Amino acid sequence: MEEFKVQEVFTKFSNMRALVVGDAMVDSYLWGCVDRISAEAPVPIVTVQQREDRIGGAGNVSLNLQSLGATPVLVSLVGNDLKGDNFMQLLREKGLSGTGILRLDNRQTTVKTRVMSGKKQVLRVDEEVTEEIDSEVEKLVYQRIEQLINSQKFDLVMFIDYDKGMITSSLIDKIICLAQTKKLLIAVDPKKRNFNNYSGVHLFKPNFKEFKEGQGVPVEKDNIPGLLEAAEAFRKSSKQGMIFVTLSDSGVIISNGQNQDHFPAEVRDIADVSGAGDTVIAVASLCMAAGMSSQFVAQLSNLAGGLVCERSGVVPIDQEQLMREAQRMEMAP
């Protein structure tokens, strides 16, 4: 792919606006080193040297969109607690809009705390509520989405579901109907609870575990022909535009009714796979909204997911690095 064409793709990204609907959270890190085992239990002792908080979940998808040049508006729920205050401060520091954030008195802010030794994760502690929101909160969420879509220009709507209870089946139906009325591209990163509730979307991106559990398909990850067949069958029954299944170290598969392809993963020095799916859905959604070919959607997304795995912790993609690598690999849109 010629250099000016690569830049042209990213220029298209810079003119796009995305409404990101989903479970946002704080990714908290304790960085340290392990030099001994505890005398109290057979567990490592991590001597903490640094603490850091980052925006996670649907917020990390928003950061990836921003890093790619697009303008995201995040719609999510956080608690009226100190962790929620921290989340809002992190949004401001990153220059992300807080107009879509609803703060609730009776719901705590989701926090994932990762304990790191060097580049490796030793332990993760989750503080969260996963019960589905009630009808009154759902109404507030939809009203905020409706207000944003009716008052601002968007190119796409993204569902980023971490199974924390914000995304319900009835909310999905309402948002899809609204997005279709506005002729917006609809992209989904699903989890098991609502896996089968996204009929009519343009892009559906589960990972292998989510696809296998969501469909109850007995096919294994190394059976690429079987996976492609199962993916296309699901895509047709769900009336979706393209299904894109990530297979971690086995690459990705795509199926859109015209093309069925498998793209192997590029060999990389993997430090941490956390957040790779957030990067993949961000890149794939913008590529589809920009009218790129299914092959380019898969290849650039696959590349981006691999690049963020080289860095520790949940981090957004580096646009310049992605552009250089795409040029090196001579990808064609």
C-alpha cells in the first residue's frame, strides 16, 4: 500500500465521530517486583514501586478511537463515589467528553486492579456490580443517547459490552432502531449475556471464547474451516453485515457473505494481551465506516491488536506506529 494511501485512510478517521455505549471502568495498576515468597502462604510478595490509574473498558475503546484521530463520545455509568470522581478526572485529563456519563448513587464504579511484576501480571482484583440496570436507569441511558444522536453528527455507534449490566436486550433494540433510522454504522464487541441480541448490526466482533460460548459451537480454534462455516451460519441467521472473530495467537477470521478469510497473527514479543480487543474493535469499526475492504479491515485490526500486546497494561494504539507498520506490510485498502 502506497504511503499516501495509508495517510488517506487515517485522514478519513480524523473526520469521524463515534458514539461508544458500554461498560467503562478504571484500570488500576500496582507496579512492582517479586523477590521472595510469602511465609504466610505460597504466594509471591510484590514490592510496589508505582501506582497508576487508567481509563478502561469502553473508555479504553474511546481512547483508541481518539488515538486513531476520531472523536469519541462515551455513554456509560459510574458511581457517585470517589472512584467515580477519579474516572471523571481521568476523562478530563485525556480530553474525552463527559457529556454521556451518568453517575448513580446506588451503583459503584467498576475498578480492575492489576498487580504487575515487571511486564507480567501477577494478580487481578475486580470491584464491580454486574446486575442489569433497572428500567428507570435504562430509560435515563437511552434518553441521553437519543439526545446526543439528535444533537450531534455521528458516523457510527459502538456497543462495548463487558457484562457489567449496563447493556440490556431492550436497550440494544432501542439503540439499533435509532441508529438505523439515522443510517449509522453499528459495531459490537459482545459478551455472553447479550450475545444473540444484536440482529442487524454491521460489525460483530467476538473473541473465540465468546463465540464458542455464545453459540455453543463445539469447533476448536485450530479448525479454521469449521470456524468459518460456523461464523457465516451465525452471521446469516443474525442478519449481520460482517462477523469478525479474534483467535489470539491464531489470528482472526472474517465472514461477510462474499468473503471468508483467515489472517494469521504476526509473530510479536507479547507482553500483555489486556485491552487488545478494545483496539481491534476501534480499528475495525473506523475502517468499515471509512468504506475499506473486508481484507483491509481484518489486516489493519489484526496488526493493531498485536502492536498493543507488546506493551504492558491496557494502552491505546499508537497511530504513527500503526501507520508505519501498515506501510511496511504494504496493505491495500
